[in-house]
Amino acid sequence: MLVTGDLIQDDSAGAYGRFRDLMLPLNLRMHCVPGNHDVRDLMREVCVRPPFSYCAYEEIRDWLLVGVDSCVRDDAGGRMSDEELDRLSDIVVHSQAKHVLVFLHHPPVPMGSRWLDTVGLGNGEEFLERLRTLNRVRAAVFGHVHQEYDREHSGIRIIATPSTCRQFKPRADTFAVDDKPPAYRRLVLRDDGAIETETVWVDT
Ligand SMILES: [Fe+2]
């Protein structure tokens, strides 16, 4: 499972404990990256211990999955630091995997929503350029925008997953909540680098 940030809302260690307790029965490996609502130090305490991991990577067959930290302290918008870009490059360069999927919290491309596009990944184009130079990156998967998105940009799938809580109205000029239910996304990573994916809306 890829957990793409904003695990909690109230800055408390107890909330991370609740996340851990809710997730453990699923019996899955859970790769987590922080979002703007997370408190990195508190999140790390829970998410560095198996079955959780924090901004980590894993190779599965021909695929390498890498989690990167796009957060900026006290800022809803994100930015990929030079250190994080270089860490990503190092991981990819040292892997034999044929295909790479990167996951993060913030969208690296505009969503076409005036208010949301002020809190995206500030250096999204630089991030995408790095992905392109690594050659094997097939997709960047993220949260933050509370809506579906799945388009190709220069050969890389850019995929947003709706929230496991409330959704935002696509293309809204100002903050607006949608009436869609919580959701998660299934990703099937094929050996040839193709990705099959669907959003699963959870009827509550
Ligand atoms: Fe967020």
C-alpha cells in the first residue's frame, strides 16, 4: 500500500497511533510519505517500523517504487529539495529495475483549479525533468488534491488518487467540497511497464 500523505489532521502522536492500529489488520507493507498536514517527527516514529516505511523504496519484480518527501514546513504547497531529487536519482541509478514508479504528496502538474494550483509542487517542472532524465520512470502518483487525475506528460503517467476522506470539486476557482465518497486507487504494474489503474469509490 502506498500512503501519500496527510495521514492526520490534529498534530498529535495519538492520531498516528490510531492510523497504525487501523492499518495493521490489513497485513500489508505500507510505504508512507508525508503531506502538508503531517508532523514529520511524529509520523516517523510510527512509520519507520515494519510493516510501515517512511520515504523508502522497494523493488517488486521489474518495478522499483520510490517514496519522496515534497513537503515544506508550515506551507500547504510543496517543493522537491535538491537533496530529495538527488536521493531519488541515486536510488534509481543503483537499481536494476526496468520500471520506476515515484510517489509523493503534491501534484507536479497544475490541476486546472485556481486555488489548488497555488499549493501544488512549486518546482513541479524541475521534478518532472528529473524523472524524464532517469528514463525508466513510468509514473508519479500523489494525493493532496482530493480528486481523480490520470494523464500522460511527456511519457510519464501523472496520477492523483482521491482522498480517503472528503473530495474537492475539480477545476474549482475557490475551495469547494465535492459530494463524492471516500476512495482509494488500485494499481496493477505490468512487467512491460504498463500500468492498469482504477479508482475504487467506497460507499459509506
Ligand atoms: Fe495535502
